[in-house]
Amino acid sequence: MPELPEVEILARHLRPLLRGKTIRTVTVRRERAVRPNTPVELRKALAGAKFMELSRRGKYLLFHFRSKASHKTTAVLGHLGMTGRMYLASKNEALPKHAAIVFDLGHQNFIYEDFRYFGRMSLDLSPIDNLGPEPLEKSFSPQTLAAALKNSRQPIKVKLLDQAVVAGIGNIYASEALFRARISPKLAANRLTSIQTKKLWRTIREVLNEAIGYGSTVPLKTMSGKSDALFYFSDGGEGFYEERLRVYNRAGKPCLNCETVIKGIRQAGRSTFFCPKCQNSRFLTK
DNA sequence: CACCATGTTCCTTG
DNA sequence: CCAAGGAACATGGT
């Protein structure tokens, strides 16, 4: 679910569905999901508030509410972690086992569900202060990318996961962007040539834009015949999920450019996939 | 039982 | 002090 394209798709789906809705009550079913706030703080801030706008920053969602009595504005920062989902559901439907937070909207519930509970919804907006530029906006340029890379000896793949370099890239699209740029994931960040940096800048935007165009890595579907509830199905391995990604999770399979066997390695505790022939840079780390 | 998983943060190591 | 690596978080799938 949770890299920039998936969050963007989710924001586009939810925005029109939430607009104008008023929150009756907030139920926090898992305290960890509102950290560093308490359930009481969230409930107090949002009870009776009206949804105004939904925006995205990196992998974060920003919900904007206005309280009825005062004209005060409240913002809630959401993050889906690894396995978070957000959707509207009819009140007739039983809550899922791992519903973390439920907003009562009247005839519907807005549900944040997360079976690993790495995500959150809180009033603390500070996490977005440390984010780098939005990759699809003007603030992200080959020059800003070069500046962000020039002082690090970390492997470029690891550096791309640093949200202060550029916001929203995750483990899947880091491998995808490097494959398209034909840059080794093991190349030290400060060893990219300016040509490589520009190429990487372009392929980052390419993979993210294409993913948004496709819908998302994990298909976002409407349950047919079940109101307008939105559900994510993680059926990786079939459908456009597998066809779309060119290297991620393809260890042992032939490179789509040159047939060389795709390698799977671990970097900083995360899996990386690459073609050892197409992505054969010099000055590799380790 | 083992290992893997789209993310972030905290602690330790060098 | 800093950069980098690893564990923790929590649950489920294979």
C-alpha cells in the first residue's frame, strides 16, 4: 500500500467521499494508532468537526477539519505504515479485526485499519517538517537531488529511502527507479555523475507518475454491491501488479532488457533487486 | 520453526 | 559529534 503513488491514489479516492462530512464520534480501538497523542485528545479535537480538505505530503495524508462552534481549524496527520488502509464502510458491516480508529460519520464509518499497527493518525504534524521535496513538483530538480546526495557515502538505493532526500519513495520504487536509470543500487550516493543524477531524477518521476496512472501497486477496488466502501487487496503476484514492476521481487527471473538473471540482495535490512549487467556502475559500495 | 513483508524511529557501534 | 547498521514495533503469509 504505502508509497507515494498509493497514498496519492487513496487521497484522490477519499477526498470527494469525505468532503462536507461531519464527525460524530471518534473511537480509538488501538491506543498505539494515535501516538504521540492520547485517544482523549483526538476525540476532543475532532468530535463535531467537519471535514474540509485532504492533502498528501510524501507518504503522509493531511486531513483538515473545521470545528462547528469555533471557526478553529484542526489538522490530522495520517500515515499508513506498512499495512494501513482507510475507507468508508456502511455501519451495517462488522468492523474488521484490526480496525485501529473509527470515525462515526452518521450513516457511514470512516475506518483506519492496520493489522501491523505501524501507521497512525495524530495531531502531531512534526514528522512532515523533516521531509525533502515533493518528487513530482518543481521543488525537486536534478540540482536539488544532486545536493542531497553529494555528502553521503551510503549506497544510492539506501539513500533514496531517506525521506529527507526526496519524500515518498519506498522500497519498491527505489529499485524500480534505479533499474530504469541503469544505476547500481550499490553505487555510493556521492559517486553519481551529474548525468546519472539527472537520469535518476527523471526515472524517479517516471515510475511514480506511471504508478499513479495505473492506480496503485496494490489495486484499489470498490466492493461491488457493498455501498461505496473502498478496500485494498494485496494480491501481489497477479494482475497488473506483477506486470507493471520491472525488477522488484523478480530475483532469479530474466532481466526484461538483457535476460541476465535479476539479483536480490539486502541493503540496510531491506531487500533490493537489480540487474547485475544493466546496472553495472563503477565505484560500488562493499 | 524459519524467514519474509510497501515504514519509521530509536539505540548501538565504529 | 556523526554516519551507518541493526533492532524494535506487530501481525500474518509461506
